[in-house]
Amino acid sequence: MSPRSVPSKGVGGSQVGGGGRLLSRRLLARHPLARFLLRRTATAVLLALGVTLVTFVLTNLVPGDPAAANLGQRAIGDPAIVAQWRHENGLDKPLPVQYVTYLGNLLHGDLGESQQSHQSVWTDLSTAVPATLELAGTAIVISVIVGVAFGVVAALRRDRFTDQLLRVVSLLGVSVPTFWLALLAFYVFFYRLGIAPGSGRISPDLTAPPHVTGLYTVDAALAGQWDVFSSALGHLMLPTLVLAAYTIGLLTRFTRSAVLEVLSQDYVRSARAKGLPARVVLFRYTLRAALVPIITVAGLAFGSLLSGTVLVESIFAWPGIGQYAYKSATNLDLPAVMGVGLVVGAIYVIVNLVVDVLYGVIDPRVRVT
């Protein structure tokens, strides 16, 4: 056999590699949704990295001395004790070195040790974050169901009594301050009428269900502890409805505007002219086209619910991330503050990623942008 007929391994390997890359490009070209998801996932990873940088920088720009906040009056007067404390917590190193160390610890799932509870920040957040997610998650589900339903009804009954009534209700929802509504609801339904349970997540005479998800209602149902489930559900309802009031009003007004805009489109008029049932026109043509902006508002509303739970959790003594963040900030507990900022930022990134994915599922035009 001549030397020309002997294939080169390097050339063959490059051909295989090039063929693999070409095949991948063809698959992505045939599946625009997959390409869209990969692009959005890569953006989410970069955003998560940016969240770590912003959280670290802003936390270290907070005025105050962590040593003075965590050491006693006698200890703070001894420079040797202060220097040792700073060395143990890595605060004597330059900020770039501290940030690199922080990223390395994050890759190993280490958020540091809380200076107020003297245990892992991850351990503290594993209890606080599910409590807030249970509260905010239930509120956003109720808000989307009720708000979208109210908005659709108001749009279909435009300028009639039902529309006027729902617009007044939505205006009250977005106008009343959440903390004032929480105080009023707690005073009226618990203190005066006694029809709502008190503060906390469950009754004091009950023990928490076995930890599986951290959501008391879910964990109690999984364990078959229905007395704990009913207690957790009862304690959850009042703060959830208080949080959902603003979001329901917001989604009602926005859904009404979005549906009215879609109803004026030519393809909706054509669907009606063809004699399609009103239900088909509403769900297949109108509501689907209006869902993209509604999902955007719902995603932003969920983020505002997470940030707005601080006062509500304080009023209802809900041991969530809001109370934990407040105590960490007042004590200048930097690892805990950075942990809270990182978790909230990660939740925002995940919510935005889910919203982007829903965009691509609902509207195929988004996949090619």
C-alpha cells in the first residue's frame, strides 16, 4: 500500500471532531427551542457570577466594623484580639483575595459561618429560605390565578359594572401599603375576631414535621400528620393573602390592558367571524397572545414578593429569610448578609430563566431572537 493510501490519525480525528461540531450545529438549527434554552442558560450562569461579585462588593462597602459588632466592649479594646478575629475570618486579606476565596468556598457549597448563630450560613438558610418560599410561592400562585381571572373578566365586561368594580378593587390592592394591611389583618382577624391563628408557622403545642422540603404544608402531608398540615395551612393563609393583595391588583390591571389590546387584533376578529366558540377564541387566540407580557409582570411580582416579606414576616413572626436578613444586617454578620444576597439573587436568576423558557414555549417567534 502506498503512503498516500494510509489515512492520517490526526486528520481523521479532526474530521471526526469537525463532523461532530457540524452535527451539533445542524441539530441546534433544527431545534430552535434547544438553541434558545442553551443561550438563556449560559446567560443565567454569567448573571449568577455577577450576582456573587455585586453581593460581595456591596456587603464590604457597608459602613461599620464587623469586629466591633461581634466582639464585646472589652475585646474590641485589645488590638491583639481584634487582629486575631480578623485573621480567623479572613478580613485581614485584600478584597480580591477575599473574593477569590469566597468563590472557591461557594464551589464547595460553603457559605461561611454565621457570626450570630455560630453555625453554617447554609444551615440557617436551609430553614429560613423554605419558609419564605412557602409564603411567597403560595402568594404568587393565588395572585396569578385570581389576578388573571379578574383581568380577563374585566376586559370581557369592559365599561360595565363588573369592570368598574374590579378596577376599584385592583386600585385598592396596589394602593394600600402592605405593612399597614398586615397590621390591620392581624388585629382584626386574630385579635378582635379570633378566626385566624396567631403568629408563627404552626401552633405552639405542635412540633414541626420531619424535614424533607422545608415547606411545612408539604412535609406534613408527606408524613401524614394532618393536624400539623391544617395548622400550617391556617397559619399560612392570612400572611399569604396580605402579600397577594398588591400582586392581585397589579395583575388584574395589567391583564385587562393586555387582553383588551389582543381583542382588537384582526386575527381575533377573524376567528369570531368564522363562528368559532367564544371559549376557543378566548383561550386559544386571546389569552395565549396576552400571556407573554403577563408572565413578565408575574416574574417581577414574585421578586417583589420575596423582597416585601421582611415587614410581613416581622408582623406575623414568620421565621423566614426576611427576619434572618434583618438580624444579620443589624449585627454586621457579613457571611450571613452575603448568603442572603446570594440566595435572593439566585432566585431572581432562576425566575428570569423560567420566564424566558416560558416565552419560548408560548411564542415561537422568541426562539429565533
